Amino acid sequence: ARLHHNRHPPLCHSSGANPHSFPQARPLPPHCGLSFSRLQTHTRPPPQARPRSLPEADPQPLPLHPPLKLRPNRPSRPRYHQPFPQSRPDTPHPDPPLSSSPAPSRPGLTPTSRSAASPAATPTPPLCACARRPLLLAEPRFVLSPSHSPGTRPPSAGVPGAARHPAASVTAARPGGLPRGGEAVVPVANCDVKEYNSNPKEQLPFKEYIKYWKEYIKNGYRSSRGCLYLKDWHLSRAFPEQDVYTTPVYFSSDWLNEYWDAVAVDDYRFVYMGPKGSWTPFHADVFRSYSWSANICGRKKWLLYPAGQEEYLKDHHGNLPFDVTAPSLQDRSVYPRYNQSQPPVEIVQEAGEIVFIPSGWHHQVYNLEDTISINHNWVNGCNVAIMWCFLQDELAAVQREINEWKDPMDDWHLQCQLIMKSCTGIDYKEFYNFLKVIAENRISVLENGLDDEASAKNAPKAAISTLGMLHAVFDLKRTVKVLTSLSANEDFKKLDLTSLSPPPEALLHHLKAAIDTALL
């Protein structure tokens, strides 16, 4: 299927208001929180942990994205499984300093403790400060499509996705499909087997998996091979010449895939295909990135926990559960804080709909029907600071694990970086190169005078995601903040930085000069 950026499965249902006529908007924050009328993130106190070097707060409001094109005449009704507070703060929230200092409390989801204890007395888990501020809009612009009871489901919800979404464009594949597609080797997970905290994977030819899937359905969704789920298939990278689909414009500011496209090593664009009953265990996304998931066909059920709630779900060893619906979580000797957790946000995603997952939100996903979906992980100027927080936490965890070898090992700091990269996929020096590539692309946009999306089409592919000069300046400002923090980080300064070109100080000077020139 092809998802066009100007004709794509809509993200949401309209609240009925004119999406282009809201009052002065409050700033969009750079972190997690669904941008819905009654949903805010939980407020958590900061972690009592090793202090991290973090960017300073930005006193200026963040710019809004372009208005969403919503379907008109959709009824506005509360459709979530749990109540939400009716009031919101009336003043804009500046970007919080990403530090370990306490943040003021703000309203969140209505407390629904699993225990008899008062929610006000419930201790709160530590949480990175970058995930504390709620995401608010001046007017509710959209809501997700949650599951509906038969009495509350809108009449159009029973209509196939492409028919009930006028703005949607799911184009049929070319006759004959992908050339050599059947011979492509795809990763397949066995959903019936647990291996550590995931499912074991094997590599199969695509045509063999399709044959298995047909037999699995024919046998009543049973097989001696178990329930096999094709997941994390890099379809776009495997068939770059096919242009299989176009990323929706709302998600096109994607630093993560922009960088990996530039270095031609990897990407974070995936196709998932699985039968009814296949599922993905409890997890948070790579680098604590955003993610979006578009259903081409089928239905998914999502269990979403706002950032910070996962602390209540850890066992007495600090490990997260494999399955958040398992009865074993009720055992307080193993999961001592589970009764303090709140129920997850539950969503049923239909065909032709897209779900956005904020940074740091842990989730578990089930296929309620035979389902095909496209999924991207992505980072941009709004959550790159969260990625930097995550990398510092990961390095600190590695350092704690091998601390006893610090004195006898001459290259201990380098070994910590190597271990972190093997676990997370990136180290501090590559993170620097990541920021450099993004910054250079944005400077190219400014130098070429690309002031709208149309002119950006003549720019290199990597620069298109900026969507204009103002966006390029915004990205550069965010890059400068994180790069300044990285340059001052003690662990970063202990590395051999002579291989970095240009040096961090020179790159920072160049970026600040480019911003000043653009704002003249």
C-alpha cells in the first residue's frame, strides 16, 4: 500500500471544531503525552540518581505544527475508558530544565489506584524530568480512536477504513507485487515462546511465511510451529527502488531515519504482518523515540502506560514484566508496587488509522485480526533531549555493572561506550555525528533559502523533513542545546575526540552563527 502525505489515513477523529481557528496556542512540549483534550502526562518527582548534564530550558514557546486536516462533521464525545480532569492550566508551560530538580505538580490522569490506599498517599516513582510536562493545546484538535462499546461506537466506525476516511489514500500495490518479494528473507518471531524478555526470532523466506500464515488460518489459528509474527521487516531498505509508501507529513520531521539514510547503514522503518492472536510484549521504543503505527488492514489492541508508570510494574529486582496482563503481577512478593499502578490507556486501532506513541510510553500490542501495519521510530527537535537523557542513563547503568574493573582497566571508559553501543545501538561519538548530520542538513536548508515545502522538494532528500526555514531554525536551536550539553559532559570529554570533524566547539560556533544569520 502507498500512504501519500497529502492523502493518508487520518490520525484521528475531528472534535467538530474548525481546526484552523483556535486561539493562541500553548507551546508544544518536547516529550511524551498524547495531545488530546483531556489527557495529560503524570507528574513524577525526579530520580534520585547520578546527575546528568542536560540542556537548559528554552524560555520561548515552541512553534505549532501546521493545522491538521481533519474530517468535518464528526461528533464530539468522550470516548476514553477512564475519566480525565476537565480543567487545564491557563498559562503556557516553558520547557522544563532537564535536570534532577523537582518540578511543580500538574494535573494528570484521574488517579485510579489498584489498592485501597488513597491516591494522594501513593508514592511516586522516579522519572526523567524531560517527561514531566503535560502536552496541551489551546483547543482540542483531535483524539485517538479508542475501542467503543456497541452503544457508543459512531455509525461510521463499522464502515471499512478507506470508505469512512475521505482523506485516506491506500493505493493498491503494483500488479505483480514486489519483484523478488517472495525470495526476501524476513524476521519472524514466535509469539508462543519467551526468550529472556522477548520472543525468539528466525529468518524465513517471505513466501514461506505467507504459506505458513494461510495454513495457520485454515487450521483454525493453530500450528505446531506456534504463532509466528513477521515483525521489524525493513521493507523500505530492502526495496529502496520501489517507493512502497510515503511517510505522512505529520511524521516527516524524522531525524532518526534521516541520519541512518545519510550513513546508509540502517533505518527504523518497519513492516509488521501477523495473524490474529500475534502480539508484542511489554516494551518502550528504541532511544525512547516517538513511534507511529499505521494499520493497512486488520485491528490492533494497544495497552499504553504513560511515562513513569512502568516504575510501578517492576519486580523486586527492578525488571519489567514480559506480559502486563499476566496474573503473576498480582503477587506482591514479586511485584511489590503493582497495586499502586494505574490501569493502562487502552486503544483499539482500526484499519486505515494511525496511532502515535509518545516518548517513553511503555506499551503492549495485540493483533485482534490478521493485520498488516507500517511502523516507524522517529526523533526530532521535540524529543532529541529525551534521547540524550536516555543515553546518559544507559551509560550510567553500564558503568555501575562494570565499576569493579574501573581501576585495573586503562580503557574502561571506552569499554563502557562499546557495551552501551552493543545494547542500545549508539554511543556518544555516534550521537555527536548524528547531531552533526542533522545540523548540516538544516544549515543547507537555510543557505538554499528553502522557505516552504514546495521549494524543499528540490533539496536533498534528507533536508525535506524540515518543511521550511523556520523549522530549520527551530531544529538548529534544539541541536545547539543538546550539543552544548554533550560537549560539557564529563564522560564525553574523556573520549578521544580527535577523530571528530569538525570539533564540537567549532561545530557549535558554526551553528550559532547560522542561527544568528537566519534571524537577521
